[in-house]
Amino acid sequence: MEFFLKLKSYVLSVFDQSALGLSFLEILTVVLSFILSLFIRGFFAKVVVSKIKKIIQKTGNKVDDQLFDALAPPLKALPIIFVFIMIGLFVNTDTQISSLLDKINQTLVTIFIFWLIHQSLAPLSLAFQKLEELFSKALVLWLIRSLRYLIIFLGTVAVLETWGIKIGPVIAGLGLFGVAVALGAQDLFKNLISGIMIIFEKRFELNDIIEVPGHAVGTVEHIGFRSTLIRQFDTTPISIPNYVFSDTSIINFSDRKFRRINWIIGLTYDTTTKQLKDICKSIEEKIQMSNNFVVNDNYKLYIRVEKFNDSSIDILINTFTNTNDWEKYLIIKEELLFMIKDIVEKNKSSFAFPSRSIYIEKN
């Protein structure tokens, strides 16, 4: 009989004091409450959230659709918060479980608020597109990314403060650790500063075609904190550290207004002076009348007999096309080649090719 009495006392002690100052029944209550909240969350997500989404989609406004899609994940967590708050209202305030539930509720509400703010940045970033006119697209992306990191940091600090963890001493300790790390991470900070200078100086932007001498030629796909990703014309990506751009002359092909054609065509030496003049005049008139070229005081047209070469009389053709697009530029060049060939043939001249004459003296 004494054995059963001791066993009973042991079992009751387990229920009275299990772990963390909480009884077994109190811990079981928290676990069951969490499981219940998950079931309610599933129902809420499938029924309530889905119906709200269908109503919003009928408005025809894409902004509110994107906003709701971004806020849907935190909204689905509302049943979990609601269940724990309701349990906290019915629990005796003088018990350990009440103190634990209070901290859990504060944590859940804090996470929910910062989660909402973090998710709202995605659709609200559309409003930041107007800033791209004043700044660059890369700078706007950096600002949005920095705001997200800041919200995550502030949310983490708020949660730690709820559980009595002071963030001040932790930051002070990290500061001392950061000094040691900074001494060995000078390249990282150099790349970060160079990346900021790239954005503010607007040397190039996303989707620009640039050439980094000795490194790559291609399209800028991403400007990061440490490196810049360039997609080369053979579709190969290459990441270049940002400090390279501060020490190198960058050629930005996308920033030019027009593409230039600068050719030297050689005609045979049997071409007469009149033929040369007529050919130059015809080419100049055709270019001036064509809409494919830009001819004004800033972008002048030059069609001139340049020099007597070894095997040809050279004519300089220097003009600007009205496009910066590579494909259109190739088409315009091709049409100009056909036009020049027709003009040379109509004037009964021909193109020269490298040749050499040998004279033999008779003794």
C-alpha cells in the first residue's frame, strides 16, 4: 500500500511541477492550443482568405491584388494569435502559464506587425518607381532591400526585449567583434563603398551594355553590395568586384545617343576626278534624304576623298545612324553598303583591292 502511495505522489509531482516552473497540464494546454490554432488557420486560409481574394480580384486594380497577395501570409497567421490571446484571457493571472502566454502573445503580435510592414514593401515598391526618374533603378532597389533588413532587425530587437534579453550589451559586444572583423574585411567595405558610388554617380544602370576593359563586355543584370553581375553576349554571367569599377574606365554603350558609321572605301586609280566628285555627292545626298541617319550641326556628315593609298583612292564616310539599337544599326549599315555599291557601279567605277605592279626594265 505504501508503494502505491509513493507512486501516486510521484505522478502528482510530475503534474504539479514539470519543467520551466510549469505544470504538466499547463504545458499540455499550450501544446493543444497551438495544435488547435493550426487547424483554425488552415480553415481561415482556405475559406476566408480565398473569398477575400476573389472579391479584390473583381476590382480590376492590380495594385490591390499585389498588396493582398503580399499580405496574405501574415493574415493567415491571425487565427494563431487570436487563439493564444483568448486562452490568455481565461487563465489565472497569478500562474506561471499566464506569464508565459503573455510573452507568447506579445511575441506573436510583434512578429505579425513587423511581418505586415515587411510584406507591404513589395507592392509599395511600385510607388518608388517615380524615384527612378530622380535616382537610378539600382538605388531604389537598394533602398527597398535596406528597409527590409532594417524591419527584420527592429522586429528581432522587439522580440528579444519581450523575453527580457537586452540588445544593448549584445550590440556592444558585436561592435568589438566588428572591429576585429573589419580589419580582415577591408575588401568587403571597399566593394560596398564602390557600389554606392556606382549608383550615385550613375556611371551605368541596370540593363545597360558596358565594357569593363580586361574583364567583360555585356549587359548589367545586378548591382549588389559586393559585386556587379554582367551577362556577356554569349549568355555567360560574370561577377566583377565593385572596386574594379572605381579604378577602371568604363565604356557605356547604352548611354550613347546614336551609333556612328566610320568607313574608308577604296576606289581604283582609274577613277576620274569627275567620277570621284559625283560618287561623293550622290552618297551625301542619299544619306541626307534618308530617315535612317542624323545630320545636323552636332552630328555632321562627312563624305570626302581622304587620301591616295597604296592600291586605292580612299573616300571617308562618317555619319551617325538614328538608332542605338544593335539590330537596327546592322540593317542600316547593310542598306548603306548596297546604296554605295549601286552608286559606284552607276558611275562606272569599281572598288580597289590590294595589288602590286611589277615593271621590268629592258637592257
